Amino acid sequence: MTLYLPIAEMSVSVIVYLALGVSIGFLSGLFGVGGAFLLTPLLTFLGIPSAVAVATSASHVVASSVSGAVTHYRRGNVDIKMGLVMLGGSLAGTYLGVSAVKILRVAGYFELTVSLMYVIFLGVVGTIILVEGINASRQVHAGGGTATRKSGQHGWLEGLPFKMRFPRSKLYMSAVPPVIIGMFIGCMSAIMGIGGGFVLIPAMIYLLRMPTGLVVGTSLFQIVFAAAVATVLHAVENKTVDIVLALILIIGGVIGAQFGSTVGTKLRGEHLRVLLGAVVLLVAARMAFELVLPPDDVFSLATVAGAS
Amino acid sequence: MRRLIRAAVILVVALGGRTLAEPAKEGVEADASTRQVAITSSFTGTEILVFGAVQNSVQPSPEAGTYDVIVVVEGMPAPVVVRKKSRVGGLWINTRSMRFASVPSYYAIASTRAVDEIADKAVLDAHAIGFHHVRMVPAAHSRTEATDPDELKSFKEALIRLKENERVYIKSDFGVSFIGRSLFRATIALPPNVPVGPLTAHVYLFKKGQMLGEYDSRVMLQREGVERYIHETAMSRPFLYGLVTVLLAAGSGLAAAFAFRKPA
């Protein structure tokens, strides 16, 4: 069964894209990430114009994150106050990111920047998550785990102003770090066309020292709103959101996300982290190979000047 | 008497003139089988038939090959950027680029034999017949200006090759066939990724390298039904369109979350 996409202007197999949606949705439910960091490159690989791939992925992130977020909310795993504080920073960051994209496009370095950011961020974050996850599972197996969080571990973060109480996370800390983290993620998301969960989650664990159980749900909560804003921005600014493609991916995605979050609750947190780290590293490696290996064709076409 | 003689002379001259001159001038008339191609949600590419006739044909049989016919179906011209990667510090990076101000978005050519055998370069260039004769003008200010003629050529070659890979540039050297002394036909493929917009069909008639006639026809390629509605909304009311997409996404997500709710 094939369907003609009104914005991408091509005819695609519904089954292939439905399956893609299910797989991405499964990963997003499992790890609490939007999954766009996988979806965007895969869509481009299947022949969807990259501008359409980036914009449409954002709407997929909304769908897969909202079902995950609701599931986690029902289990009481969302710190709404923390989510809102980060969202504030994220919206400002998105604006900065969009401006950066314009500047980079004019200068002609947009594609390169995106590829390098993918390799660097995914590489670094993937390694950290993987190593940390392996260490954590070793400690658990050794039986000598120091899982309890010591209060007053923030160090220099203690000295920052605007202290707030986050009762759900049992934290009393400055609002500056979450706002800055949100801003950074928002900026990065706008440039790379991703949700940013794979950076947000480690940042929440290692920088904000939030309880691990709340991290996934809170990150999804924040990502839902950030991705919704990004979708509307892409639709208005670039007119590259393909609603038909989005719908196919979303139907697959929401089903996959349900299975993913069910499986996720059965797996140990450390194992989840090892898996997520491995997936992120794989994508980074593929991107890196693309930059290093001689391309099949040194020439490429872009329909509109400056388009990625 | 003198009048009569003069009249007779005029008559003879006129008659003689006609018998001595070439037979009636040949021309070409043509049309496309479909004037309107609708792009609906089930569009998976299609074919159009371009057919026509040679007026005053002197061709003894369809196989004689007295005439050559070239059919060109062209899409709207659009700007295009060709980029070239090269190795910088171990990484493959787009270093050179060339911007073409106007290049046909779609170009299908069918002919009775290879176009370069039908006519010489000057004629093909003048009428923009064939991939290598189409006007591809580099934009006035390319970012990385490739002014070297060899480099310009390599960029043009790459553009044609990439467009052929995308199947929007199609060449069929024996795609036009005569089915009578004067009647000919050619099928032109419109791939699923054909750029939406009006198409122009040009039919050229050649004999011994000389162009005898040209006939143009238009084919409308437009979205119909739901496709059209969605596209128009996306273009004219983008905020609403984006909002609907988000609501649809959030709605599906929530619906799934409730549908899969476990009795806890």
C-alpha cells in the first residue's frame, strides 16, 4: 500500500514507515527519549528531503513523548515544577537555536555543523551513559552499591541565587542550573532537529542529581512542550511539516511507545542506561563514518539555496 | 491578343513555379493524451502519451526514417545548488558549490534516434534540446564561485547525473516511433517524485538535420482532492496547520496511553 505525501511530494510505502514508527516509538518508551535522533537520519536515508525529515520528526516526538509522559505521570514519576522551570529555559533556547540556524545557513556551514554536533554530542553522551551504566551494574552485582544520594553534593552549584524548593524531587536548589540546561537543550534541539532527551536525561541525573525514577518522566514532560513549539515553528517558518507522513509515523510510534514503556519498567535502570548508551554510540559511529569515509558521490543537489 | 498572351505567360509561370518547387511544406501537429494529470493520495507516477502527425509527409513507410521527431516534456525551471565534497583534515566536507539560477525541474526527452545524430550542436543548443543543451545558467553570485570552465562542466555533468538518478531527467533515444507514414507516438513517464507544476511538451520535426517545424502543448500537473486541501492549508495557513499537526500528535499519544492503560 502506497500513499502520496503532500509536502514531501513523493509516494511511499505505508508499511515501511509504520514499522519505522513502531521501532522508534518502542525505543522512546523504553528510554524516555523522543527518538528523533534516530528518526531524522533514518527518514533522510529513506529518501525524505532532510528539511521535511527534521520538521516531521518533531511532531512524532510530541506523540511518542505525550503517551510516555502520561504513562509516567500516572505512576507519579513526573516533577512538574522542575519540568516547567526547564521548559522556560528551553523556549528561550529554541529561539536562539533558530537564529543560529539562519546564520549558519547564510554562511553555508549548516550541514557540517549538524553532522559534527551529532557526532560530538552523541559520541560523548553515549560514552558517558554506557560507562556509567556498566559501572552501576557492576556495583549492584558486587553488592556494594552506594545508591543513596548524599545531600549537599552540588558543590559550586550551592552558591547560585534564586533557590527554589522542588518537593517532588526532594531538592532545594537554585533555579539557574535547570533553566540553563533547558536553554542549552532547546538551542541544540532547534539546530539538530531532535528532542534532546538523550542529553537532558544525563544532565538531570548527573548535574541536577534528580532521583533516577523521576528523570525519564520529567524529561518526557518537558520534551512534549518543546517539540510542540518546534513543530509549529517549522510549519510556519519552513512549511516542511508533512502531516500525512507524521500521521503514519505517529500511529506506529504511539503503539511502539506503549510496549517500550512496559518493557522499560521490567528492566533495571543500569541495564537501560547501557542499552541507551550503545544505541546512541551506534548512531554517532554511523555519522562519523559518513564524515570520514569517501562518499559514493562527491556531488550532491539541494533544491533551494541554503537548504540542508 | 497581347493581353491573352500575358495572361497565358502568367499562368504558365505560376503553374511551372508550382511543379518545379519543392512539394508542399512539411510541418508537425501534436498533442498529449492527457491535458490534466491529477496528483491524489494514491499517485504513484503515471505515463502520458504524446502523439502527432507530419503534415504533407513524403515518407514512403513508417520504417523509412525520412523524418526525425524529438519530444521534450519539461517542468517549471527552478534554482538548484550543486555541492561538491572534498577531504579537509580527514573529513569529507562540502567545500565547493555552484548555484544554478534556473534549471528544468523535470526534463524527459524521447526521439527517433540519439539527438546528437539528428541535428548538430548549434541547432540543439538554440532550441535547448537534450540534457547537455539545456540552458543551465550559474547564478550571478555563487557562494564559492567556480569560474574555471572545466569545473563548471564537472558541476553541470554532476547535476545531470544526479537528476537522472532521481529519475526526473529521462532520456529515451528510440522512444518516438512512427506508426504510419505520418503518425508518430511517444510515451513519457512521470515518476512518483515528479515536481508538481505545469509541464510543457515540445515536439520538433527534423529532416536531414534541418528543423522543419515545432509544436508546443501544455500538460497541467496538479494536486486534487485531499492532497490539494492539505497542501493549500500548509502553505496559506501554516500556523493552523502546525497546530492541527501538534493536536493530532498529542491526541494520538493520549488516546494510545488511555487505550493501553493497565488496570492498576
